[in-house]
Amino acid sequence: MRAVSCRGGRRGEFFDLMRELKPLLVSIGGADRTIYEDRSRPNYLMEVFRFKDDVEFTAFDDKFHKDRKIAAIYALLDDIVEAEKSDFKIFERRL
């Protein structure tokens, strides 16, 4: 999960970049992705990926870090979000 806080007035830019990013992520195995907005915190958004197992996550992660287009879009996102109010976490849930 990546939780980000958008700089004031830049929420629309965030979603524009997310739309541009979507097909790139799908092409490397990141199809099960959702973006949630925390209504109690203005401009606070959570990007959540779901993977069936560690193998699927590792394959995605390897491709994610090698893709230059994805890296370029996330670099643009870094300008939109407030790093000090953002967080990245990996949650593991076993049934």
C-alpha cells in the first residue's frame, strides 16, 4: 500500500497520472489495484495492490523497478505528493 498526501490543488494531476500509469501497471501484473480516498483527511489517498502470493508480488516488483516509463510517472507523482505525509507499507494477509 502506498499512502500519499497530495499538495493542495494538485489532486486532479494525481488522478491524471494514475490513469496514465494504469495500463503500464496492468502490463506487468498489477491489474488488481485500487485507489481509496480517506474522506477524513483531505487529499489523502491510498494506492493498494493485491497479489495472490509472494511469487506474483516478486515478479511484479522486479518488473516495476526496471520499467523506465513507470519510474518517470512516479517521479512526476513525487512532485505532487508531500513526502513527509506519505508512506509505503507492505501488508501480508494469510487466510
